[in-house]
Amino acid sequence: MGYLQHPVSEDRPVRIGLIGAGWIGRFHAESVARRIHNARLEAIADPSLPAVEALADRLDVGKITTDPTDVLNDPEVDAVLVAAPARFHSGLIAAAARAGKHVFCEKPGGRTLEELDEALEAAEAAGVVVQFGFNRRYAEDFAAARRLIDQGAVGTPQLLRSLTRDPGSLEGIANPERIPPGAIFLETLIHDFDTLNWLNPGAVPVRVHAVADALVAPEAKEGGLLDTAVVTVTYSNGAIAVAEANFNALYGYDIRGEVFGSAGMVTAGGPQASTATSYTAAGIHSDTVRLNVDLFHDAYTAQLAHFVDAVKADRDRNEAEAGAAAGAVRAAGAVDARNALVVALAASRSAQTGLSVEVASIAALQAAEPALLTAGTKA
């Protein structure tokens, strides 16, 4: 008996070039190469050639370079995944957009509002998909909390809370001098600011007050380190939110969110590795997570899968138009990234001055789409 003809998909994968082979870049690269079926890791760029070679060997990638321009100029790359240090994010977003590449970028999109706006303007002009790495939106418990809010479970939001406590050790923070000044706001709490914005749909921040200090590594404060912070955010709907962060939680990696309102409350997150708990003579014990790539393993993968789907949908639509003008511009996550950055900048200014900061003194904000969107991609 001969072969029977069976229809197969002719869809080609979205070809992604990675820029930045640090720890989060390596994890994202593994997700693209091994966990997202309609994507392919096409190329890797990083200034450290040994890091690139090691990752390429592990994931069987043939194109490697120390120059991100090679990836941006590669006609076989459809999209870039920016996992370089934060100071390069906005420039790489703009360069990728001008090269016609779709962009997934780790947070923040820029260190200043001017940087981010320039990058977003380039993306809008090019009509490319842009998405930012706010992974908590893709965690099952946080997404479930948002659905409950949309269904009216909390009524009108009144009090919100989001916290980030990075795993630590008795020795304290390793190499605190390597942490950039302001990182607690721009690179850590920016997740919490986005989470609070997302869990309070239709509202925008109007006032920010922050208190921050170096309580874990006080000897590093003169170098600009702040390792502990509490930020209050007042919203346009009257809700009051609190975000807090610390860089040295001995018990594990602790991420939590809470929304209390006129009709009830929803919560999400926690440091437990599972719901299994032992009760013995030594006390009550539950294992905790120590790495973000463990706590948010599935969320990190899901956000990239969403990005790949958005790029593929954009490509398929444009091809179907057979040379007609490109489809509607979709800067996925742009409003959210901008709103979170503005709160981070306001918090940084407040921590420096000791005064509350009116958000309008930094920028006028636009409320994100109130419907449930895990990434903000719009057709």
C-alpha cells in the first residue's frame, strides 16, 4: 500500500532574533526554541561571544553575532526579542521598528518618557507589533483575578495592593554596586505599577507618593542603591493603591496582588511552590519558589506565545492583502508600558523629594482598554 495524501499546514514559523543572552534572554530563547510551536529562534546577538556560543550550542541556533545590527538587518528575521539591559531598550525598539521587525521587549520600554515615546512613535510609523514583558498578566491566578474584577466580583475598586519581594540570603544582596540607581522603581516596582493599573481597569494614576531606603545594604546607599520601597498611588476613580518591594526575602520569591472593593475582594500570588503543606512537630512547612523563571515559568511562555500569535496574525493579514497597504497599526502594550513608566518616574521623584507627585506634572495618561486583554493587542 502506498502513502495516502494528508493535508498539512503550510504555515511557516515566526522567526525570532534574540538580542541579549543574559539570564532572562536565555530563558526566553529556550521558550521560543522548545515551547512555542509556531516560532523559531533564528539568531542570537550579545556582546559576549562565549555567552552567545553557549546558548546557540544548547538550542541549535546557527546564526550568532556580537552586533545586534546583524539581527536587525537579517531579512530572515521577522521579529526581535529584546532582553538587553534596560538602558538599551528604547533604542533597540526604535531600530527594530525602522527595520520592519516586530518587537517583544522586556520592561521598561525606556528609562525616560522621552526615550519611550520616541520608540513608540517609530513603532507606530512602521506599523509593527510591539509588546512588553509584563508577565504577571499571564499568570493563571492574576488573570483569574482580573476576570473576576471584570465580572463585578469586587464592585468598585477601593483599595489595591501589589508587592514584589525578591528572594535573598543571610549574606544580603550580592554585588549591590551592580544594581543601577532607581532600579527598584524602573525595573522592579514597574511590574507592580502595571499590575495595579491592570487590576483597576478604566482608571489612571493621578498622584504618587514614595518612601524608599537602603535597609538591606545600607553601605551601598551612597552609590544610589535603594533596596526597599513603599509607594502609594491614588487613581482617577478614587481607589488608593499600595506597591511595595524589597530585594532580600529570605523565605523565597514573593509576588502578590489584592483588590478590595465595594462588593468583595480578590487576591492572587504568593511564594508557595505548591499547595502541599506539611504539619509536623517542627511546625507547619510549605516549600517556596526561589526564582522568577520558576514562579512565572508558564506566564513567561504564555506572553511570548501571545506575541508570536500577534505577529503571525499581522503577517497573514498583510499577505492576504496582496501588496495593499499594511493593516491597522497595533502597538501592543504601548499604553500600558507608558502608564507604568510614568508611575515609576513619579515614584522616583517623590522618593528624592519626599513630596507627593501629581502624575499630570510628568505626562497626561490614557486609560488602557477596559476589556480583558492579557497583552493589549488590538485588531
